[in-house]
Amino acid sequence: MNNKKIVGIVGGVGPYAGIDLTRKIFEQTEAKRDQEHLPIALLSIPQEIEDRTLFLLGQTSINPAYAILKIIEKLEEMGASVVGIPCNTAHTPQIFDVIVENLKKADSSIKLVHMINEVARFIQENHPQIRNVGVLSTTGTYKTKVYPIILGQKGMNVILPNDVLQDIIHTAIYDPIYGIKAQSNPVTQIAKRKLIEGINYLQKEGAEAIVLGCTEITIAITDNKIGKTIIIDPTLILARALIREVNLNKLKPYDK
Amino acid sequence: MNNKKIVGIVGGVGPYAGIDLTRKIFEQTEAKRDQEHLPIALLSIPQEIEDRTLFLLGQTSINPAYAILKIIEKLEEMGASVVGIPCNTAHTPQIFDVIVENLKKADSSIKLVHMINEVARFIQENHPQIRNVGVLSTTGTYKTKVYPIILGQKGMNVILPNDVLQDIIHTAIYDPIYGIKAQSNPVTQIAKRKLIEGINYLQKEGAEAIVLGCTEITIAITDNKIGKTIIIDPTLILARALIREVNLNKLKPYDK
């Protein structure tokens, strides 16, 4: 079991995003038999991980970085060499940098893939003509401006919802009755409608591509294109990056 | 992380069945927020586990029990107290008993849930009037008669396909081009058609309920009922049994 690189997945952020990433890894892998699939370990311990947005908004002082770190260490013990976290909000510097810093301190040899850097790289490699990129996300990701900063470094202009619309997007994810975190199979019509409202707004503001910058949103919206707008799924990009890191030969060609 | 019971899942048998079980655990859990979901660990190391049916048919001498055992031990190290294996064929005595015996030898305190025993219990509790139960499965499960034996002990009469039809069912799962193990999202029309052919046959033979006795089949057929026949999904039953074992209060009511 030791000579194969295991892909580690930090689950629980949210639980369904962990499954969605796992499924996308399998789907993007060249395999005709069970035995040809890549080894993966998914550890989903949601009760240990504070809500990322609550932390970024100052509504809890507990940084979820420490619980995520513990999970990454457990994954490493299990044999993981590469790890992905299917949560955009966890990639804000306030959380992600604390994880990386502590992994270094602990002398970990884990390669932690940065989902948002991978999204920037993906757009540049596959859609180099695109300049104006809309992003839908949680309010945590929104406020920290992690997408505008990272995509901005690659010369892209990021379009975000206004504050009123952002609240609507946030409830589509978090509402305890109809939000995607409470009901995801199927996603409720009201949650989906709110997300479509966000997409329509970003299209009107000139977005050529829209990043579904919260792993719950990618469960609700599965189109590759809406009208002329390219829809970008960071979970899919993370899945492909994780395969690339452990075994490039197993990565299916990218299907535009 | 230690005071909560983690549900361990032996993935890789097959890979998609591991995800399907994980998803069904989440769906059957009372939870409105990420943090309310149960902790789970999924370890999918498919390249280590010989095909269960090849072993049962004598086409390999390597018993997959030993690789499954190693994975269960790893899950226990990660904190799992209860484990499920989403593969019907792995529950034949030739494989399952070897796992149980070796867990005992190693003084493991894992509670390993037996999926097929749970199916028998489920039918008896929820559909006590049913006598004639059809079963679709791999040829490995078919030949060992594990379903007829276990359901027979509860007074049920098990109806199986004839040998010709059994070969058709097997290819729906294993064909390297159109089989579910090679293509599952979406499942191919030809694989689905072959399974429907099996269901029609069992209905004609008098089955009041049909067990989809291979976790790949439950990915292709998602109906609860076909005509008057109740369709029984062992993965769903295993998911509910695992929740029951770790935290009965979190189990959603069964929705017939």
C-alpha cells in the first residue's frame, strides 16, 4: 500500500463537496476496471471544523485552519502524499496560510494543492482570451477578495455581485431550510433560482466566464456554459490538479 | 477527534460504490449544517483488491479478504469504530468469514456490519408480507448462493436469473466498454437495458421484491418500485445500518 501515492481529501467542508471532489477524481481518471482507479482517502469530520465564513466575518474566533490541519496530518499518516480541500473559503490567506505554515513547522512532506491558484492557471491555459471573470461565492470568500487578488495577478478583471445580491447568494448556500448545505439531493428550486439570479447579474456586468467559487454551488449548477458564458467549476479543476500531481498518465484529456 | 465514533467505509469495491454509500449516509442523516453530519472515513485503494468474482470463480487464487482486512485496519487506526463494505460479493462466506476471523485474531474492536444480513433484517421489518424475492448480482454472488442462504433462513424464497440471463447481467457490470464499472456517469443505455431485462424476468417468475445485489447495479437503477415490484437497494440499507450503529438519533425515518 506504500509505494502508491494516495490522494488525500479533506472532507466535511462541506460533506457533499467531499463526495463531489472524489467523484470528479474518478470521472477524470483513465480507468476501465476498479483496479485502475487512483487510491484516495477521504476524511470527513465536519463537527470539528468551524464554519469558514463565520470565522472570516469575526463571528467565531476559532480559526478552522487548525482542525483542517489535524485532518491533513491524519491523511498523511494514512499514506496521502497530495491533498486537496474542496472549500474555496478555506483558501483565503487567513485560513490557508495558517495551514501551510503549520505543515511546514511539522516538517510535513504533503503537497497541498491550492484550488484557487489552480483555477487561475486553468483559465489562463484553457481560455487565454478571457479577461472578465465573474465569481459567485460565500460571503467569507467575497469579503476577503481572494478571487480578485489571485485572478488579478494573472491580468484578469474579477466581477462580483453587489452587497444585496451577495446576501441572496449566501442564503442559497446557508439557509437552514432551503440552502444547499441543508438540502442538496435535489437542490431546492429556491436555492437554484437565487444562484441563477447571480449568474444573470454577472453576465449583464460583462462576465465572459463565471467561477462557481463555492463547492456547494457546483452541486447545484452543473452546466459548462450558460448562454455564451463559460461556467467554471473549481472542484473539477481541483480534481484534475490532484490527478496531475499523483499520476499524469491517468488524467483524461480536458473536454471543453 | 477521538470521542466521536467514525464510520469507516471500505472503498474501491468498486470506487463509485464507495461514493454512493458515503452519499447515502449523508442523505439518511438528520443534519441542517455541515457540522451536524457524522464523521466518516473512506479509504479507496482499488489496485490492492483482487476482483471478488474472479476469486470466487477460481480465476485468481488471491483472496481479496486480505487486502480488505488491511484497509479495515487502516480505518481503525484513523478512528473508525464501525465499518461497512459496499460490495455484495465481498459478503460471501469465502471472503467475509476470512476477514472476520482475521479481525478477531488481531483483537480488533471494529464492528463490521454485514450488508446481506442487514438486507434480510430490513425486508423482514419493513415488508414482512413478502415471500418471493428476486436478486440480481455479479456471477460471484450468484454462484455462492449467499442471498438464497441468508434470506432463506428468514423464510424467504429467492428467485435468481437462469445461467444465460446471469451472463447478461454480469456483462452489464463488467464489460470493459459499456459496463457500469467502466462507465457510470451516465450509465450506458446498453448496460441499463440488460439490467431491465433481468428485472422483467424476475417479475415474471413471481418476485414481489427485487434486491439489486451488486452495488454497481444500484448506481444504474434508482427506482424504489418498478410496476408493483419493490426495488431494494442494499447500499441504502447498509448506510442506514451504519448510522444506526454510531448514532441512532441521527437516523432519518425510513421513507417507503
